[in-house]
Amino acid sequence: MEYNNIFITAEELAKELHISKGKAYKMIQAWNEKLKKMGYITIRGRISRQYYLEQLYGMVEGKEKK
């Protein structure tokens, strides 16, 4: 898996979390809707790797969120 890419795709997310691609697309879609409401530009079927880590694991810039 290539971690130097700023975005993670639904396919990569599915492999990493051992879920279906359909579930991965739904997760990304929900996160992108949340980001749009916050005023961010989103890309369909992709999510920022940093945002993904923050949402799933509570990681912010490589450190755990308290």
C-alpha cells in the first residue's frame, strides 16, 4: 500500500479495513458530506489520508487525540 499519497481510495480503504468496496464507498461518501458542510472541497471516492486516520483512529498529525 502506498502511504505517500495524500488521498486514500475506496479500494485501499476496503483492503485496509477488510470490508467490502461498497461499504468503503459509503464511509467515504459520509465523510465527504461532513467535509462539504465544513466548507472543504472533496473528491468523489477518495478521502484525505489524514482525515481518515483522524476519524477512524483518533490520530491528529501522527499523535493520538485526547
